[in-house]
Amino acid sequence: MFRKAHIAGRWLSCLLALISLAPELTAQMVPVADKAAPAAQYMRAYDSMQQADWAKEQGLREDAWELYSEALVLLQKIQIDYPAWESDLIAYRIRYCVMEAQALLQTPPAAIDSRPAPLIPAPVLVAEDETRWQTELSSALQKERSNKIKNALEIYLTVLEDQAFNRAALQGAGRCYLKLNMLSEARTLLQRARLLPEPDNQLNLLQAMVYCHDQDFYKAYQLMLVVLDQEPTNALGHLVMGVAQAGLQHLPAARR
């Protein structure tokens, strides 16, 4: 176990150094449209599963059951429409959703009075707002590329004070937090980013790096399957996948 964590830790240190030297690797990702459909559906299912897990922990049995059911429908649709796409992973997640939903039906309900507030739906972003801070975001990216990371971070955070779900600002702040080794702040920021309505490869990649740091290699591996399915030539993505595989002791695959 110590050797596994040590190997993955060394790989992650290399990645943090690489992202500091080459922010354009994450700032200029271009999705591959023809492979996006199953990956996007999987990310929606994955989001529903994460929300279901949280709802279950909070005692929100009905909300959790509905979210597991929602994820199950999406996963089964992938299995039918794209039978060759990560079939083992999809089958595993289907079993997980079925078992969790069945367990909720068999568990005695908690007292209604103790139910916390319902889940907050994902925010709806207004398209025109995304361009309002474009000058500042361009300036922040330039500072980031000049290695003025703290200055860039200040700008990104200023934008986020006004627009909490500005995608470019979330991406930039996430990169800066990782470059400054501010993992706790990166974790909090990326949790907010998970509420965005559409999957985002760059944010998924940054989240996978945090998962690797936390030695949660399986979650990192799942996210990187989605990223690399859409962007098979993403160099940084392959490095992060190597870290995840090394952490899972898939060392032959990680060396490729």
C-alpha cells in the first residue's frame, strides 16, 4: 500500500509541475463531438449517483431512490445505445444503482420531521453573462502563462464573486489552486463546479488530479475514461490516467 501511494505521489508531483509550466494544455482543450454522447450521458449518470450517495447519507431516502433510479435509466440507455462503450464499467454501475435502490426500499423510513431540506437543483447559467468578464479572464490567463499565479488567481476569484458558476473562472481558479498546492481550496471549488449543467473535460481532469492526491484512484480512473474517450490525444490526460492506473497497481498499463 505504501509503495502504491509513493509511486502515485511521485507521478502527481510531476503532473503539478507540468501544469505549472504548460497551462495551455488544460486551457485549450477541444472536445471530439462524435465521441461525446456516451461520455456525456455517463457523466450525467455519475452526477446523479454522487447526489444520491449524499442524499442517502443525509437521510433523504426518497430523493436518494429517485436519483439512483435516474442514474440507472441513463446507464441502461448507454448499455443499449452504445454496447461497446466501457461495458464493464457500465455493468458495474448498473449493479451498484440497483443494489442501492433496493436497499433503500428495504430500509425502514426515518421520521419525517428529521428530514433535511431537499436537494438544490443545478443552477441555470445565462449565456450572455459568460462574456461579461472576458477582458479580465483573458488578462488572468496571460498572467497564469507568465507564472504570476497568485495574481491570476485573484482575478479568477473576483469573477467568481460576481458569477459563482462562470466556467472559465472555475477552470482557471482550479488550475491556480493546484499550481499553488492549495488542495483544500481546489477540492471546495471543484465540488461547486460539479453543479454545472454540462460535463466539462477540463474540470473533470482537475478533479481527477485532486482524487489522485487523495489516493481515491478509482474515481480518478473513471473520470479519465470519460475525458480520454472524448479527447484521445490529450497529453496531460494520459499522464493523469497513468497516475490513476499506477495507484490502482495497473503498473504495466501506466508505463505505456
